Amino acid sequence: MKNQWVRILFWAILFVAGFFIGTSWTGRSAESPETAEASLEGTAESTEVETNEEPPTRRLNDEEKATIALFEDAAPSVVFITTSNVRVDFFSRKATEIPRGTGSGFVWDQQGHIVTNFHVLQGADRATVTLANGDVYEASLVGVAPDKDLAVLKIDIEPSLLRPLPAGRSYDLRVGQSVYAIGNPFGLDQTLTTGIISALGREIESVSGLPIREAIQTDAAINPGNSGGPLLDSNGDLIGVNTAIYSPSGAYAGIGFSIPVDVVSWVVPELIQHGRIMRPTLGVELAPTQTAARLGLRGALIMQILEGSAADQAGLQPTYRDANGAIRMGDLIIGIDQIGIESTNDLILALERYRPGDQITVTVARNNQTIELPLTLDQAR
């Protein structure tokens, strides 16, 4: 009997314990939504505190900061130029536009003028200009100067959207100073390369065959597509227009050339106003440089003189055949004012310093004598 009461007591204790355990579990499961939400918010806040910590600031030295600032300030002024040709099918008369090439350029003023290289546009029927923000504009040709490998386009755009590059100067550049080139090599727009001025006073050949003198040589990477883009100094001022590279493979080999800004600064306004360089002229036809060289002559040999021209009025003499058929050499121009002339190219480049109407003194060699003649320059037609 006693064992029976012990078993009953044991089971009663188990029943009561189970009851209290079940009640406790149900209470925890039935926790109020507000309590659960607060719990979740607490967890989220804890996570947010951990994940919203500011990343460490990237450490840049002063030189890097200056380069970044220069690029960010100048890049909106640099454009991407795409050219194409239009072909018309002979039978269907259907016009097809064929991509021709790409190049670079930069904003000259807020009237929408864009400066680039002549060879970027040479032979193209159409050109478009893509700004740094990706907007594309149809461009019209304003003027070209093949002898200087420069050209000017124009786009119709709100002036406030344009950021012209400030023009610096190139006459006092120094070998070794830092330079920065921005362009679109191989179509990769808004590309920055850096380097130094490697040499000054270089001579490169233009598309027309005339030399471009005082060119800037740089080791800043210049590749196909960089043509027409700006070369900047450390102030972000324009000091040259990238135009050519020296490379056996056609790609960057450490030597690039830029047209100095002192040339650009007088050529571009001429192109904007007249569409071409308004050259002064003597009114003469000159012998090719090779012909004078074969004759052992150092200077610009006059072959013909236009009637009524400045040269005619000044009394210059042309080359001619006498009554016996012998060739009589005309005047050999050896100087303009204080500028020595050793070839036809020298004379052409010397005249770029003057404007139509300017009075100059022409020094010629005639019959083993040196003669100085005053002359008023004509306007080239």
C-alpha cells in the first residue's frame, strides 16, 4: 500500500512540473509584436552602426592632388571628334555614311568654336563633336590651315555649357617642366597622360609639306586619337596642340610633338574671322627649294613677278631667258628686314610675322651685289 502512494506522488510531481514548464514556454512564444519589433530594431540598429562606418580617407600626396584637380578642371573643355564620309550608290542613289576616323579637340571660346588638327578632318564629309558629358553635336567647318595643321569647327550650343581652355604662352617654356595631355587615344575618351617637355624648337612637317617650327617635344604619351587635343602646363593653361608622334610602329614610343600655343593664338582667330590664314604676299613666284639647292643658291629665287604687284612696284627682277636663250637669274631674296632667308620655306615663314599693308625691307642678291628695296606687302588671294 505504501509503494502505491509513492508512485501516485511521483506522477503528481511530474504532472505539476510539466504544467509549469509548458506555461513558461507558451508565454515566451506569445511575446507581444511590439516587443518583438523592438528587439528586431535593436538588432538592426546594432548592425547599422557597424556597417555605416566611414571608410578611411585615401591618402594622396600634394602632387597627386594637383594633377587630379588639373584634370577635373580641364577635362570638360576637351572634346571627342568623329569624322565620316558619305557615299552615294551609283544605281540606287542611296547615301551611306562610312566612319572615317576619330580625334580630339578642345573648346576655344563660348561661341562654340572647337580647335583641332587639320589632319583629323582632312578628307571627311561630316564631323560630330562629343562633349565630356556625352552630348553629341553636329559640327560645321569654319576654317583650316594645312600649313599649321590646325582647323576650327563650330557647334551650336548654349554658351553657358562651354568651358574654354585658358591660353598660356610657349615662348618661355623650359625643358624639364611638367606637361599634361588630355585626349582620346584609340577612341578612349577623356584620357590623361603626363610627362615633361623633352625638347624645344623642333621642326615637324605639316600636311602641306611646309615645316612647323618651334614645335614642343614631350614624352607624355600621345597616340593615334590624341591628335588635336591640348597640351597643358601645371597651371592648366594651354601651351600646345598635340599633333604628331615619332614611332616606327605608329604607336607611342616616347616622342610626341605639339604645335606651340604662340602659333595657335594667332592662327585660330584668323580662321574664325576669314576661314584661312590671311597671308601677306610679295606678288612673286618662287623657285622650289630643291631647284635653288641644285644651283647652289642660298635664298629664295624669284622666277616670275605678277604685274602690278608689290614686287613689281618695288623693282624686283624675275628669272628670264635673254635673246640668245640663256637663262638670266632673277633676284635671290636673302633677307626680310633683319630675318635671314636661306630657302623658299624660310621666306614663307618669315612673312607670317607681317600683315598685308606692312612695309618691309627686302634684301636681294643681284649680279654679285646686295641690294635693299622697300616694299609694301599685298594681300594674298
